[in-house]
Amino acid sequence: MADIKEDVGHRRQHLILAVEAPKSEAQVEEKEEEDGKAKPPQGTERKRVASLDIFRGLTVALMILVDDAGGEWPVIGHAPWNGCNLADFVMPFFLFIVGMAIALALKRIPDRTKASKKVLLRTLKLLFWGLLLQGGFSHAPDELTYGVDMKKIRWCGILQRIALAYLIVAFVEILTRNSLTKDLLPGKFSIFRLYFWHWIVGACVLIVYLATLYGTYVPDWQFTVQNRDSADFGKVLTVACNVRGKLDPPCNAVGYVDRKVLGINHMYQHPAWKRSKACTKDSPHEGPFRRDAPSWCWAPFEPEGILSSISAILSTIIGVHFGHVLVHMKGHLSRLQHWTIMGLGLLILGIILHFTDAIPLNKQLYTFSYVCVTSGAAALVFSAFYVVVDIWNFKLPFLPLEWIGMNAMLVYVMAAEGIFAGFINGWYYEDPHNTLIYWIQKHIFINVWHSRRVGILLYVLFAEILFWGIVAGVLHRLSIYWKL
């Protein structure tokens, strides 16, 4: 995703979210930190952890898949409320990767001022692209228009959430650096003690989130229906709450904070809860609302809102811990033992919290159980890639994902946000729906398989994900990367 990539040698510049430090590289970089200016020998290139690039590429590919095929396959789309579908793993995976990137990238910048400037600049870039792509200015790929009413601009989004988590965790990493020793002391929990400030910040984040989530009083509230296709367009509807500590769609503290701080007109107008059984008989598909649908079905909700983004910082803190393991533990076995034990522990804890009804899995609220399950899954997926790719050196089948991961920002903007598809749709014949993309979908995929569901799925897999994997591979051969 919009991530960070360090220079890799005097001839190439790699731009993306994380660079690795295997054993030999870590030794070179420790010397760099000692003299503050040592550089790798000319003509050499730092070795990368291919599994991290592949994991990042997989996450971008999953985003494309669930966004473009999720309408036909709701089982992979976002859960309407409680629960965790495939799409609900994408954001935490990105944040986990951001955390690993912070640990690997910032350790090569010993100067605090220089590191802080880079972090601030990248944060501003992420915010800019987030507002441009998800604030409402871009209408790609379906509408051939652009522009946004500033009274209704969406302030939050995917890149904005990443920017917040990156800013907070990166500054924790920078500000606590001088208190650290270079060598890991013996003991199972020594790496936790070495970076105890990260866990203190994580505990503070969790306390603030839980206290606000369960302690905030949510009064009744009103909103104006903005959907022009609705018979209720322009009506002012009231949602009855007057509760505290509820985690249901209309009366949770996450939505209340966003309505008060962001303003209801600046929130996401198409939340996943519109596909819930309370709203439509076609659930989990989209469909017309039930006659007895509650008023909140028409309301906006911000899935990347303020309070939920505060909780999302935890995913990045867990990711940065896994990056610290990669830096300090030199043996494959010790790394994998730590990663898998912690990953399984988080996964089991999250599942227990959900199925005991203590804290439900909920992406919209970014609950603690959701943090545990998704971070544990990220840990196990990354560990599996690490074994197959970096230990067994079995990389060939994953090359398209690796290429996407090395140019993640480009693929995210062009494919996941539909900018390239919007450009192609701008060249139509007689009718705006008579474009090359619609023709390929209909005649090469849907008609051949006599199924729109299967056709769309195959179109996304081959004409989008594989296509952009090949494009990213060509750009990699040319050493062209989109750098933030």
C-alpha cells in the first residue's frame, strides 16, 4: 500500500512499504549506526525479505478481489456488522505490514531529526492521496466525472487511517531509540522488555478506546436521507438510542464520536450494514430495504472513523514487534517460534472473546477481538510465506504478488481505486457503458461461462490482478517504482 521504501544501492531506488534486514545486512547496518555515515559497498544491493513483498502484494490483490468481485460474492465482501469475512482482513494486514516496515526502515536512519522529517512528509503524502482518492473527488471507475462538494467531503479513509497509525508508531520508534541496547538479552520475553515503551503506548491506546467505546453515552440523533434514489430523499429521520456501551449499528460510541467531530455529512454514505438482515431481505446481498427497516438503515457510518482508527494503531504496534523480531533474532527457527506462538495466541484470544460474546468481531468498530484475530492471521500468513519463500527459496509461483508488493502504491491507485479503469471507460462508443472493459467482461468472461458471478470473479483474477502483476513486473525490470 502507500508505503515506504528505502534506497537499495546506488543504481536502484525501491519504493514501497518495507525492506528487510537479514543477518548479514543487519551487521552492516549496525556499523552504519555506529559511525552515522557508513554505506553499503558500491555495486551491491541490500537483500530484501521477499516474503514481506509477497505478503504486501497478496494484500493489495485481496483488496482488488473483494472490492470488484465482492458485489457478486458477498461471502468475501465486508461483513454487514459482526463477523469477519475475507475483505475484513485487508486493512489489518496493511497496518501489520506498515508496522514491520517501520522497524526495518527507521533503524537505518540514526538521526532523529532526519527520521522525523521523513515520517512527517510521508504522513502528509498519505493524507493527500487519501483525500484525493476517497474524499469524493474521484468518481472512477463508473462515473466519468470528478469533483466534490466540500460540504460533503469524506475526511476519513484507508490511507488516512494508515497515515495516523504510521505517524504514531513511527514516532514511538524514533523517540525511544536511544534508550535501547543493540543486543538482545537472554530470555523469552527480552524483546518485549527491550521495546516496553511500544507496549505501554499500545496499552494506553486500548484503555482509551475501551473506555470511550463502553463509557460514552449515546443520545438520540437525527440525519437527512441523502440517497436520491430513495423515496425518503430529503426526509429527516430520528434514531432512538439513549444508551451507553452498546455495540449495535445505530447506537455505538464509534459512530457518535464521528458524528460529533467529523459531522454526519462527512461520513461514508454506503456502509456495509445496509446489507444486514435488518435492512434488506436480500442480505447479505444489496437490495431494496424492507418496509419495516429501522431508520438507521438509511444513515451514513464511517468505517475508518476516529475512534476505530485509534484502535487500529494496535495492529501497527503488533506489526512493528514482528519487525523487531526480524531485526534482533538472527536464526530462522527462533523467529518462526516467536511469530507462530504469538500469532496463534492472538488468534485464539480473539476467537474466545467473540464466541463467548465478550467482545464481538467487528471491523466497523475495530474491536479488540478483531485486532487479535486479524493480527494473529497476519502473523501466521507472513510466517508461512517466510518459510516457503525465504527459507525454502520457492518463489517462482509468487512472482506476480512480489512485483505487486514492490509497486504497491501504483497498483492500489490504478487498480484498487479504479483510476485506470476510469480512464479506459472514458473512451466509449455511443454509450458510456459501451467500453473496452465492459466488452471484455461480457464477451470474454461472462458469456463464455454463462454466469455473471463466475465471469466477474475470473475477470478480476485475470484481467485485473494478474494483469497488474505483469505490469508491475515490467516496471520492476525497468526499476520504475512509485515512491512516497
